[in-house]
Amino acid sequence: MDIGIVGGSGYGGAEMLRLLGGHPTFRVRTVAAGSNAGQTLASVFPHLAGSALADTVLAPSEADALAGCDLVFLATPHEVSMALTPALLDGGAAVVDLSGAFRLDVDTFEAAYRMPHTAPALAPAAYGLPELFRAETAGARLVASPGCYPTASLLALAPLAGLIDPCSVAIVGMSGTSGAGKSLRDDLHVTHAIANVGAYGAPMHRHGPEIARAWSSILGEAVPLTFVPHLVPMARGLVCTVTASLRAGTHTDQVHAAYTKAYADEPFVTVLSEGAWPQTAHVSGGNGAQVGFAIDATAGRVVASCAIDNLVKGAAGQALQSANLILGVPEGAGLTAAGTYP
Amino acid sequence: MDIGIVGGSGYGGAEMLRLLGGHPTFRVRTVAAGSNAGQTLASVFPHLAGSALADTVLAPSEADALAGCDLVFLATPHEVSMALTPALLDGGAAVVDLSGAFRLDVDTFEAAYRMPHTAPALAPAAYGLPELFRAETAGARLVASPGCYPTASLLALAPLAGLIDPCSVAIVGMSGTSGAGKSLRDDLHVTHAIANVGAYGAPMHRHGPEIARAWSSILGEAVPLTFVPHLVPMARGLVCTVTASLRAGTHTDQVHAAYTKAYADEPFVTVLSEGAWPQTAHVSGGNGAQVGFAIDATAGRVVASCAIDNLVKGAAGQALQSANLILGVPEGAGLTAAGTYP
Amino acid sequence: MDIGIVGGSGYGGAEMLRLLGGHPTFRVRTVAAGSNAGQTLASVFPHLAGSALADTVLAPSEADALAGCDLVFLATPHEVSMALTPALLDGGAAVVDLSGAFRLDVDTFEAAYRMPHTAPALAPAAYGLPELFRAETAGARLVASPGCYPTASLLALAPLAGLIDPCSVAIVGMSGTSGAGKSLRDDLHVTHAIANVGAYGAPMHRHGPEIARAWSSILGEAVPLTFVPHLVPMARGLVCTVTASLRAGTHTDQVHAAYTKAYADEPFVTVLSEGAWPQTAHVSGGNGAQVGFAIDATAGRVVASCAIDNLVKGAAGQALQSANLILGVPEGAGLTAAGTYP
Amino acid sequence: MDIGIVGGSGYGGAEMLRLLGGHPTFRVRTVAAGSNAGQTLASVFPHLAGSALADTVLAPSEADALAGCDLVFLATPHEVSMALTPALLDGGAAVVDLSGAFRLDVDTFEAAYRMPHTAPALAPAAYGLPELFRAETAGARLVASPGCYPTASLLALAPLAGLIDPCSVAIVGMSGTSGAGKSLRDDLHVTHAIANVGAYGAPMHRHGPEIARAWSSILGEAVPLTFVPHLVPMARGLVCTVTASLRAGTHTDQVHAAYTKAYADEPFVTVLSEGAWPQTAHVSGGNGAQVGFAIDATAGRVVASCAIDNLVKGAAGQALQSANLILGVPEGAGLTAAGTYP
């Protein structure tokens, strides 16, 4: 099957290229980029200098350049995704969008992203978190692939539905620096960031409403939650730690059973034994997620934490899971739970 | 004044030596250590090879070796602190203990530390967090210097008393690796830890009851809270981020006023403008704490975060603040809010 | 073809498992380990918790346990490699040894490794650096896979034969911490090593004579050289930078031509344009090597530098290249030059 | 004594402010900066938010603004140093310049820095490396404070004069990222640089001719050398490792005696026992230098290595040493060999 990638000069695009290089049936037909169009992949990504992709010339980010693709991954800014998607769908391609363009309803999008939605008929799209929303993903032509923080947060949180006070959820996220993108900023200068930890963006970070929407969807009622992201000094990896109040009378066994039931058949999610905590080093480079939990009996709360690689399960890997579902190949094709270690 | 340090071969002891080197009136009389007694400081700490302290021979960790000291810092394991403190006090020295031995009432200590308290008459001692408990610190002969997480947590949390639901507090901590000590463990091997983030120890980490006790003391009633620490890949620095439910009708202005009032006259605490978040890189090597906060109006919560250097304001620096108070010299002697940058 | 791995509980073994997971025709039949025999891979390597290999039980490091393997990778200590290899060869398996056991002649081995050689009839074996010694590798039943520093050093140095004074070579190496193995040591504690650089082991590091032997072999005469390794704070990646005196009258064009000629047909080696320098970040996770050089006309020297991933091209990846050659499958099967980025 | 700092918004200026804060007799009268003039120090340096300097307003980088200063530190670009120095000297101030403006003779400067020298009558100035050139430093009104790489290189190299072939010197440097300054560049983005090592700038890096000039000055004849710098992933710290051919018949004892003699009375230089290697973690934050060496008997070479903190002994600390000498206060005032650990 012929695949297109738009936004091939960012980290998400590079990771998608890496994963597709090992896919048994997908073939990369076109790699497109905005300002880097016309350049070779090796000139944009020095790590590709010796690879078979080195001399691939980046096409422009236009629907015509992607004609003939069965499926297109958009690793593009929100506004580019909104501009390209209608034409790509009209042209017959399925679309998996890694931006925030189609994850929210139009009103919430416009409030959180502070821009008008230019393809409102398509929002919200199917939410491509297969472990929680597999059916809607498999049947879609347009999938909004979740953000990195929402992926980890929801994998930790979803099994708790029915066991906790829905409005009591607070989430603290910790992300490696690749989550902040390639742009040059003082706070991302290596000398500042190499030994630094701090919160940022809270409480209005765009991933907050995205988590809240999916959580509300699981519950069947709209509930707010609080999300506070932090940047930590490593290139890859992300942890979200959730605290919530247990409903009176909830036992540890019920919590344990909920996690076990949720993920027993999920090859990419590992549930740790109670009190063992997930580590980003154990999922780096792979599509796996590790989930841990414990009960704080004194305070009547549950603590749950999930670790993923923000560029794989939090971006390119999960998008590939959705693409596999859409195109009817095995969901795990081209993906492994285990990545590189160390 | 003559000062003793016990536990001079750990990170806390090394940092204490560094700070005392710049103190105008304190003189280090004795440096003692357990298993390293008889060795020189340079053999234990290669960074001291070229310093005036290089040839100082470590005394044994015994009260007799510390005779003549006006004040002794204990940077020792809990059981050593319990064993030494009564004799040191009897000998006329004041004691600032950096271990957990005297921070809790005896029952809570024995539950959290899983050992019997061997000096129960002295626990709990004055809690040496001067910005919140200055009077009790200044008048004490024995001060329990707070843990690193409790220091950051309480500086972020204390001004919120009266504005939040007291039982709604959840705290997520992120500490640099020096907080885990010098012992050799698989999870502290550089190859594992250099690009890794994960929770640990929750929900039974010993600093949880310590934070709860001080928070309850501020409120005048016993309330539980949830605390989840994480290890992050940097040598120094610590952030605690607090979430709590605002009392109905609480306005941002009241929160802002509470922080301003609490710390307006505190030279070591800087309150950032709303929505700016503290960074560990900005307090590294110094005794300063930076505090930030924001209101999550949708969820009705306040988020507050505090960054410190875990070895300075979270350990040796704060202990020196207490010692200054006890001995009647200016509280900030030998200390600066600003450390090294970058 | 059926493959065995001995030493599957170290970093080299883990990386070999990762690479073999993507190999088109090799099948892992047995994974053996010394002290971890009887445990599952998931209990030794938490990153494998969610993988298909999780429940694989480690066999003992004995030849019988490996019966039926077409080829065995030894990622074992030198003494274990010496003990196992004769029986494995006798049993009909080919062997690719990642230890230092068979890289040197017996006398040099015994001086450098300070132990007697217990399989002297087999030393030295074919030296499995295909880009420089392909013919001897392809025809061997026992291959000594090169050390990480020698791989990078020789890829930078070999093309200069005939252009430089053979005795003028000095090499400075910089390795990520995974090169130091998993054992617990004070200098590998994360708090010490996370922001530290220093030399170690020089001038008697075992990789010095290994580089010298291969360099002498290329020249056809025995020449000494100086090698100084350094540890740098990252988990993976290795650079060796070579300086040597140019023969009088040597022009830049000749140096450039030598590198181009040496590696024009080598898919895993990229020669950068003069004055561009290789970066470990551009080869991390892949089997590629990047080589750069420049002429210091004032001093009459050439500077050449090579970057590799110490665990891939410097260990498991290169061993797989050799195995592919031995078993007659395409040399690059299961390998890519480009790894993960960032 | 009244001190001025120009370039107070860079890392060198920040470090100078930190050190002067602990100086017994120097008082900071004026802090000036170019594009940041008019701003407060706290707005430029968030780590100073809680310090006594927070509200200091940066003066413009003009000689008039510095009137009344007994001594001015210039932590400015080369062209600014050339422009300011004549007027400052005319106004009666002594000047310690941390830029490269006055370290070289005019011809070498113009070739290496690719700009005309606008104050040629003042170049070269006294070279402020007190351990090697104390007399000329103490008697100067203008001191060129050495670069970071030259400081470490020369401390390792100088004692070898007379024992080695003067033309056989090759130096490999490894610097933390603060040496590259605050400017935003792709290669200094944290996500690229946090786990990366590579050479840069060789063989024409400006510090090469600076090292060669001082080395030639020590020898009394002009000799070339080769210098290859590398960037390593840590904020602070620098190692230079030197290799050189020993003169025939030179014994280890002579090398050991040369180092001992050179630094026996130098409080800031520690000579390690043969075969022990200096580590940047042991000098971080302090003005100390650690030097190690070993003989490679096979190759007839000596290896010597020196570790410093690039911002202290490699910049602000060494400049303060020179200032102390010029103004006749104890050379070590305001300085300690030991810094922060860990």
C-alpha cells in the first residue's frame, strides 16, 4: 500500500519514516514538507545521510503531490492539517492526522488553539487511541491521532471509570524535550535545559481539554480535570501521573481487576504489579506503554502512572497503529512494544 | 563559633562544608563520619583535593569526638541521629538534624520508618523551616531540618491555608538524583538513569507523612494528603507541584495576595507572577526557592509549584538557616538566594 | 537459520535481541546467560516486559544448551568465550565472539588482559570489521568482533595508510556510559557521571593493542600508537578522533580521495565533506558510521574522526554483519544505517 | 575597590557577579551590557530574581558609564573589547579582558578572528594565566584572560617543556555546552545536544593559535601544534588531553618531577598520581584545575590531561585571579579550588 507523509522534516515525521522502514506491506510513496520542500531528506536530517532515504527529495505540502497515496500521515501544524485534509479525503486517501486539528469539537478547538477552524465539518474525527477507541478508529477515513500527554494520561485513567469521583482527577505530566519541537527558544537551549525541570503552559495547555474530552466521552458526561505538564531533561520519553479520589468502599482488588481487564489483550500495554512504577527508559524507542498504580488508603485516593515514548506511542507509532486498523492489516505491523535499551 | 558536622562523607555533609567555607563567623571544628572515619576528606571527596580541607581527617561519629562544638549538624542516617543527639544535647551543643529522626511524632515515625524510635523524648523537635516556623526554630536546642520534598511542598502549599479544601491536596514531586544518596543501585546506574523518568516509593514515601504533619499543624486539624515522588535525570534540583480544590468563591486576587503576604519579607523565597513557573536551573547551588501558581477556573483548582536545590534549601542551606537562628547570627549568614548559573 | 546468544543479560545481548527481532531469516533459538540462567528475559530486562520475548527463559551458558544452533553470538566475558568456543565449533556452530578473547595473538592477549589464554589454538581469529577485512570474515567459522573504540578508530584511520607517518598516530576516544557495562561502581553512579567527563584506563586500555594490531596488519609492519579513552555523559554513542603527521607533500585531494575510495561502496559508512565532523546523535541506534577529516596545514597533520553507536556498529550490529557474511545472507540483513533520531 | 563588569548578560558576566559576591574587598560599582542595557539583572538572569542584585539596572557598554572603577572586567565580544579598552585605560582603570581581543599578536589575531584589530597598539597584552605567567600579569594594566581550552591545555602541557619534542603536540578538547554561549543554534537545541558528542571547528578553531603562541613563548621558539575541540553534553566543565613524543631517554620520574615542581606551590592546581585522570565533576563551580599524566612507553609518548570548570578557571575565576594580582590583594581572594559537588 502506498503511503504519504506530510511534515517529514519534524521529529514526528522522522519517526514515522523510521517505523515505516520496517513495515511489511506499507511503502512510502511521497514525503512532503513545507519550508523544506525541494531539499533532500539527508540535508534536513543528518542521521539519514547513510540511509536508503538520503536522496529522497521532499515534495511540497500540497494535495496534488500526494495523489495516489492510499493513506497520508499529517505531521503538520494544525492549520496545515485543516487546509490539506478535505482535499486528501476527496482524493480518496485515508488520513491520520498527528496535529490537534481534529481532536476536539470546533468550539473547544477554537478556544484552546486560538484560531478559527477551517474544516469544521470534519471535527471531531475518530480519536485514534486504539486501546480505548478501537472500533471508531478502524472504521474511519480520518483519524485524529492523540497527543502525547493525552495518550499516557488516558491509558492510566480510563480503567478507573466507575471507581473514582469523576471530577477529582488531577494529572501531572513530565515530557522529554522532543515534545517541544525543533524550534529555537531560550528555554530549549541545551545549556539551560540540560539540568532543569519545571512546569510550563499550565493550566491552559491544549492537551488539558483533549484529555478532558476523552475522559468525558468514556464517562458519558462532561467533567473537568486539571493537567500540569513539566519539561524534564531527556530527549525522549513521557510520564503522566494521575491522582483521583476513590469512591467510598472501593477495594484495591477492584482497581487491580479494572487494569487487568482493560489491558489483558493489549500487546502494547503492560500493567505492572501494584506499587511498581513505570519508567520511560523501559519504553524508549518502542510502541509500548507501561502502567502502574497504587492505593493511598489514608487519603482515599488512587495514584496511577503511565510511561510511553512520546514520539512512538505518543505520536508516530500510535498513528501507525491507526493506519494499520484503517487499511486492514494487523494492528501491530511494523511496531514492537520493546524499543532500544539502554 | 565552633561547629561540628557528622556524616561528612555524604552529599549533605559535603554541601554543608561548602557553605560553612563562606560563613563569616562559624568555624568547622570537627568533621565526623561513620565508616569513613580515619580517612581524609580528599580521599572521600575528590573535589576537595585542592582545597584547604583536603587533609582534614574524619573523626568517628561519637559524641566525645564533638566535644566543644557550639552546634552540631547531623547529616546521618536516622538511627545514628537518634543515638547521638541525646549525648550531644547533654554535652551542651545545639543540634540541627538533617535526618528524619525528629521530624515526626514517635508513632508516625515508627510506622513510616519501620524502626523503633530510640530517643522518643525528643520527638518531634522544632521543625526547621524558618519561613513557616521561625519562632519555634529560633528558640530550639534541637531542630529537625525538613526533608527536601517537604520543603518545596510546604512553601508552595502553606499560603493556601484557608483558601482551599484542606483534604483535596495532591502533590507530585520531581527530584534530581542526588536526593537518592550515594549508595550503588541498579536504578541509579548512570546508563539506566541518565535518560529516565519514573515515579518511585509512592504512596508510602516517608516524606508524605512529614508534609501532612506540617500541613495539619498549619491548619490546626489533622488532614491527609497524597504525595508521589519521581526521579528525574539531573544531579541537583527539585520541584513539587501541588493541586488542590479552591473553596467556592475564591478569587485569583486572594490567592495572589496570600502568596505575596506570605513571602514579601522572605529573602530566600521569590513569588513569580501568575502563570510563570519555577525552574530548578534558577535556584541551583543557592538557598533560594521560587514559587509559582495559577488558577484552573474550569476545574476549580489552584496549581502551585516550588523549585529548590534539594541539597541547599532542601538540606544543608536550610539547616544553616536554622543554625544561624539558634546561635543568634543573621539568618542569611553564609547563604545566598542565587546559586550557580548555568 | 537458528541462532544462539550467550550473554543475553548484558547490553550487548539485549541489543542483539533487538536487531535479530527484525532479521528476515535468522531465528533466535536459544538465549543463554550465566548468573541469570533460569530467569525470564522480562525479569532481567524490564523493557522487554511487553514483548514477545518476555517469557523466554534464559538457558545456562553451556555448549549443550546451544546444540542445534547454526551460529552463536557470544556476548560474554573473555574467559567464558575462551571456555565455550572450542565446544561450539566442534558441535558444528559458527561463532561470532564479541569479547576480546580472540582479537589478539596469545602473547598480546595475555599481557593486555592479564589472564592466561585457555584456547590458544584459536587466537587470533578472523577480525570481523567487514569494511576493512571482509574476505577473512566471510570465510571464517570463528570471528572476533571488534571492540567499540577499535571500530571507530580504524574506520577513521585505515584510509590514511600510505599518506601518514605510520608511527605518528594518537587517538582520543569518547564513549557513552553503556560502554562501561552494567556493573555498579562509584564512578558510574548517575549523580557522579551525569555531568562529568574524564579520561580513564590510559595508556594501557585493552583497546590500544587491538587498534595497533589491526593498524599494523593494514600496513604490513608492526607500529605502536597511543590511545586515550574518555567517558562522556550519554548512554550510547562513541567518537574516536585521530591525529597523525602527513607525509611531506601530501595534498588534501589525496586524503579526500583515499576516504572516498575506501567507503564509496560501503552502505554503513558515510564520509562527510572536509571540515564537517561526525556527531554521535546522527548514528544512534543504527549500524552506520560517519567519518570526517580535515588537514591542519600549519602542523602538517591530518585530523580524522569517526562516530558510531557503541552498541550497534561498535558491538551487536557489526557482529550481525559478520554473521550475515558467514551464513551467506545479504550483509545488511536486519540492519539499517539510520537509527533513532532524536 | 570599585569594580565594573561589561558584558554582564552573558555566562561569563553572570559567573563574575557570583564570584564577586563573595569577594572580601571588591565592590561591584557598575554592570554594563550591550543590547540588554536598561534592563534589570533579574530580567536577564532569572536565577538572580531573589538576590540582592535583582534590581540592578544594566548600564550601557560605554566607557563613561564605567568612570570611577578601579578595574573593569570585559566579558564582551572581541570587537567591543577593542573599542572600549583604550578609553578605559586612559580613564585610569585597569582592564581584564575575557575576550580574544588581546591574546594574540595583531597579525595572528586578524587571521584567526577574520576582523581588523582596532586597538593594535595594545596587542598582545599580558597573558593572565598566573600559574605560568604570574609576573607579567601582576605588573600589567591590561590583562588578556586566557580562553577556556588554552587554560586547560597549557596547564597540562607547560611542565613538559624540555622533556618532549616541541613539535609533536596534539590536543583534544572536550567542553560543556556553556562554552558555546547563549546564542540559539540548531546544534545547541537541547533535543539535539543532550546526548551527542562530536568535534567542531577544527583545525582552525581560534584557541589553536592561542595555545601555540603561549607554548612557543614558554619554549622560546615558534612551534605549531594541533588542537581539536569537541562538544560534550553537560552544561559546565572542560577537559583537554595532550599527547606528545617524549625525548629519547626521558624517564617517568622526570615527568613526575616536572609536574610536581611546576605546581607544588599553586593552590589552584592539583597534580594527581600517575595514571589517575582528572574529572570535570571534581572541579565544577570552583577555580581549581586537576592535572593527570601517564607514560605510554610503547609509543614513546606522554599523555597529560587537565580538567577545569570552563566558566571559573576557564573564564571568570581566572580573570579574578588576575585582578587580584593587579590590585595587590591576595591572589586567591574570593576564590576556592573546590566548587559544588555533586
